[in-house]
Amino acid sequence: MDYPKISIITVVFNDARNLSSTIQSVKGLSYPNVEYIVVDGDSTDGSVEIIKENAELISQWISEPDHGLYDAMNKGLDMASGEYVWFINAGDEPGAPGVLEKIFGKGEKADIYYGETMLIDDEGNEIGLRRLSPPENLNWRHFRHGMLVGHQSFIPAREVVKKYDLRFKFSADFDWCLYALRNASNIRNTHMVLSHFREGGLTKQNIIPGLKERFRIMVKNFGFFSTLAAHIIIAPKFFYFWLKNKRF
């Protein structure tokens, strides 16, 4: 079996506790052709020591100052040599040890693979699936209704992605996934939970600025009036779920 190389990229900054669990979860993958890259933003909390302790599991790593999350993720893209890229940042985990084999063990290659995301708490306990579920047959137009696929459950071929747009501080992942979808011709639903996402992080801490950025991205891709009409439906559902469940 010709297993394509998958570049798994972990970005971290002062998150030693979660970094350790993420590295161990990547270590537990059974897939035979993984390139593991860790990009640290010059942490001072022991994250670098954890990276060094696990150096035999890591193909490449750097620790240096950056200009935020998406700048660090761009560094990871520059370092990646795999046919596919998969961002499993500190705190995130692959959905299961055999998830990549189930995707790529069939000998078929799509431009993008996507699936569900399971939210977990600080102790790693499952909270529930994301509020938004991916459609059966995803295409770029679906993002008019929001980011229907979690960034951690989105595995694109490197040839269909670009660098993250650093003009967006909180929603560059939305723009990045949308760009990839527009450039892909073969998009596969895995019908699996591809990742565990630890609730919190940059987006949750900056909900309103993030939503404003997403609105701008949607206007750029779908037009102002189409985006405004979509938000008449999206906004009430979002805030109702947020108030009821304290998550999104």
C-alpha cells in the first residue's frame, strides 16, 4: 500500500500541559507515514522541555517568537513536506489511533478529507460534537452558513491550500479552509470523528472580533447581501445555542 505522507503540525505557546497530551496522542497513531512538526512560539513554561523530551517522535521543530497563531501555522506549512497537512494544535488530539489508516488505507486520494469534531474538557472528557455538523457532500458554498467543519477535522492536500492571511487575527482558519474548498475538485466525507478539540482557545476568547472577521470573509466570497441574508438565520441560532450551552 502506498500511504501518502501526512504532515501533522502542532502549534504551541506556553501550553505545556496540553502539549504533552497532544504529542502522546499523535504518538499513538498507527499510520505508517507521518511527518510530525511542532512550532513553538518561544514558550517559557516548559513547553520546549517537553518537545525535547519527545524529540524522537518529532520530525522537525522550532522555538522562536512569532506574530501570533496563524504566523506560527504558516511556519509549519513552510516546514511541511507531506502530501497532506493536518493541524493538531496543542490541546487537540486525533479522533482515534487508526483514523488515518481508515482514510488513506483504501488507496484513493481526494483533495480534501473532512469529518466531525468532538469537543473535550480540560481533563479530556467528551462534551459533545460541535454545534455545526458537516454536510454529507461539502463544498465551498456551504460556508455561507458558517464554518461547518472544524479546522482540526479538515485534512487538505498541500496543493490546494495557501498561507494563512495574517490580516485576520481570529478567523484566518475560516478563510484558509474556504480557499481550499474553492480549489478542490474531490472532497470526501470520512463519516468519522477526525479530531478532539479542547474547548476554549483563541476563538472562544475573542468571539465578537472573530465573528466580525468571518463576516468580512463571507462578504468577500459570497457578496454582502447574500451574507447579510444568511446571518438573519445564523445569528439567532448561534446566540441561542451559546446562551443555552455556554459553548459553540
